[in-house]
Amino acid sequence: MHCLTFKGVDHAARPTWKLRDTVRFYRDLMGLSLVHAISARGWGTDTHPDFLHFFFDSGNGSSIAFFYYIGSKEPAALKAHQGTRPAPDDHVFDATHVSWLVDSRDDLHALRRRLEAHGIEVSPDTRHETIESIYFRDPNGYFLEVTIRARPLLEIDAIDAARTIEAGMQLEAERETDADAFRSIDQVWQRKAALYQVAAGAAL
Amino acid sequence: MITIYMVDVPEFQPLIDDARQRPECRVKRLDSTYIAIEADEPVEFSRRALGLKPAIWYGLFTGGLDGDIERFDRDVVRIVSR
């Protein structure tokens, strides 16, 4: 089998209905260069045949892209998130996010100061296992994360990840015949312990 | 008996170090990935005492747990035998 290896992100794209606000936010406030723009006529569907598609540099050859569909109406479901607090209150909409990498905590804090100086609410610094992040919303309501890597991911993380996800997959399968089989994270942690004990017993 | 399987990474060291100080806990290296904390009686840990941020605290037993979580709130976790 051909072994596929991705080489990073080319672009991450989202729709916008706020062209000026989006350009001011990403280019002028965040300081990301506008590196490419496509303008197309009659390429989209009947309700929005013409659009602008534009790209801001996000480092290492990657970009943050937007579609601006001329004449289409902004969905209420997106509007509802604009100006809301920078917390993952909607576990579908806000979970669908991209986290952008910066080099240092100084960079992270400089970005925080710049955003806050423009009246944008920024979450407290959030230390996760291997990254440290701030969260905020862009003018479209999208939930953005900017992060620094606290330590690289190692083989040990991959070994443990395989056990965690194996436990989760087993429990998800068992839930098909027993609704109580997978109701909490405790069950994943206990299953992992059981998997470890079985593997250790087999090795004896 | 309770066994807490700790992934041997820096972010979880405070719990492993705390357990090493406790007479009721036995700390054993299992392999290159996991360190086991064993106890014959219920064990309780405090987030503030360990100095852990919430995001790490709430994933503290991600390595695996042979035990029942009797209490797990923002500052205290209590594990008992299953």
C-alpha cells in the first residue's frame, strides 16, 4: 500500500458575509498578508453564482481563506455566534475550529494585547497537555484558537493514544446492544486499565 | 486494589510525585509508557495541591484507571476500589 504523508496545511476555508470586517480583522488587525484573491463569475450555484475567494498568509505556505458569495444572505445560525464570548458553548459549531501556531508565549501575549486593544474579548491563557492557547472570535463569529506548542508529540503519546481510542471504539461498538455501555469517560479509563492488564498477562 | 495508570509525560508528573510521598501509595514503572500508582485504600488528590491547570486535571486518569471515581470536582478527586 502506498504510504500517504501529508505535508501540512495548504489552506483552511470558510464562508463570510462580512467582506470589509474580515479584511480589517485578518489583514489590518492580525497583520496577516493578503496573498491571493480569486474572483469568479457564474461558477457558484444559482443562488450565489459570483464570488470572491481570498487568502491570508498563515505561515509555512499555508493560508486562511474565505469565500464571499455576492448577493447571498448570511445564515442566522452564523450570525448568532457573532460577539458571543470566546468559549466553546456550541459543541458542534465551535468544535469545528483551526488552531494557528505562533512561536512563543510573547507572540501569544502580543496578539492578546492587540486584540484586546481593539475591544475583542480573548479567553484566559489555557494550558492543555501539550499546547497553550488563547481563544477569540472573528467578526463572522468563528471560534479561533492561537497556540504555542509546550512540548513536541512523542512516541509515548502515540502509544497511549492508540489505547485510548481502542477503548473508545470497543465501547462504542458495545453501546449498539447496550445503551449503558458507553456513558462516561470513566468507562474509557477503566477499559484502558483492563486492556493493559490483559496485555501484561499475555506477556507473562 | 486501585491502580492508576499514568502516562510518563511531564504534565502528569505532579500526581506521580505526590503519590511517591504517600505511604498508602506504591509507585511502579510498568514499561516505557506507563507508571502505575497502586493503593489498597481510597485515595484523594487536590488540584490546588498538585498545581494543575483545569485542562490537565480533568484528563488526569487518561492513562487508565482500575478503580471507581467517587468524587471528581474542580479541586478534589477521590478514587475507591471497584
